[in-house]
Amino acid sequence: MTTIDPSTAAAPDGAAPHGAPTVYVCVTCRRAGEPEVEPRPGALLAAATVQAAHNTGVTVRRVRCLANCTRGPSAAVRCNGSWTYVFGGLDVVCAPALVEGARLLAGAADGVMPWRGRPEPLKRGLIARVPPADFQEDIE
Amino acid sequence: MTTIDPSTAAAPDGAAPHGAPTVYVCVTCRRAGEPEVEPRPGALLAAATVQAAHNTGVTVRRVRCLANCTRGPSAAVRCNGSWTYVFGGLDVVCAPALVEGARLLAGAADGVMPWRGRPEPLKRGLIARVPPADFQEDIE
């Protein structure tokens, strides 16, 4: 667990903080191939993530469908100005990992969630990542 | 093909246009299980998408790795204020579909890429979608 406070996390050069780390949890997700049960695994994960995020500065939003249906339960993590990460194959026990991932991202000056120290479910469950809107890489 | 001009597309209620439709193409993608060849399929897709986007108001950005490696070639599409879409299983012939998807998204007042009229590669190749930063849904 880092000691970064996402609400005040700033780049070392004094640039504006990325701030506002947010976890979007898909509440409609169920495990592929498993029978439909209520509450859905996604809804349970969302509730656990809200609880895990209490007093951390991390915002949790419930969303109906992140379209990762074949590899759910799913969640996405991002801060202002950061890359956006989509994770799958999650479970209710992954809630603290999502919150920790959001905190790591909030503390990353380059907007990239560090691999080192990243919770295991966010390594093996990585589905995709998308750069921030203003991202431009020097590629021929 | 719609006749929407993304640069002027506005919500019916007069809200600010989403604007700035952007396609992010992963240039490091290759087809899973296929031998490594240069240029990579992702780089070819990027070049074709730049060409397809000419004079459409759609911006194309080359990116090194969208982390959808097992289901590449990959691209992401988004506008300001819209949902973000990640697509996989693409091919060089999908370039016009990506541009058309970006234009559809730019013209969608609700920030959601419509299913109706969406090019086929962006239906079968949908990997995930993530809501805009300020998204909040009324869910218990």
C-alpha cells in the first residue's frame, strides 16, 4: 500500500495533479458460462469497491456494461490526464486492488499505472488501455 | 456513410459539440499466433487509417500498445465527452470503418456510438467501452 494521497498527488515538476482517480465498475457483469444469479458478480464487486474506497479519495462509479462481457467481471480505472485501464476476470476480492490501482495511477506523474507494485489482479486481468485525449507519441 | 460533419456536430439541445473525434491505432499489434513480420499489421492499419481520415475531421494517433495484445490489431475511438471504445481483431481493410465509427460517435448527442449503422468490424470487434470522466448513472 502506498502512502500517496491522490487528492494532492502532483508530478515532481510541480505540474497539476492528475487527481480525481475513479474506478468504474460494471454492475451487469456475470462470469461467462455461469448461470445468471442475482445479485450479479459485478454488482457485488461494485459494492465491495465502494467500501474499499471509503476515505481514500478514490471515486467509484457503477456502470451498466463496459462491453467486456466475455471476460467479466470488469472495471475501468482512470484519473484526469492519465491513461484509461480496463480490467477483467475480476472478483469481489479484487475490490481493494482496484482502489490501490487508482491510487497508484493518481500518483504517477506520467499518467501510466506502474507495473511494479501493481496489484496482481490488475496485472493478469489487464484487458486494454487507452491514452489520454491529448496524447501524442513521436512515431513515424 | 453519414453526412455528419464531426467538427460541427452538436447535441440537439444546443449543448457544446463533442468534437475532436480521434482514432488511436496500436502500431505494435500483430496477429496472435502469427510470426513477427515488419511492417507490423498494426502499423499498416495506422497508415491506412491516416489515409482514410484525410479531410474527414477525424484525427488519427499512432500509439505503442493498447494492451489488447491477444486480440489485435487494435484501435480505440473517442471524442471529447463521449464514451471510449476499444476494438480488436482488426485488419488493414478496417481503416474506413474506424473513421466512420469516429464520425458516428462525433454525431451522437449522448456520446454513445450507435449500434445501428455502425460498421460491421466495430460490432464484432468490440473489446470494451469506458464512459466519459464525468459519467454518473442512476444505479442503486
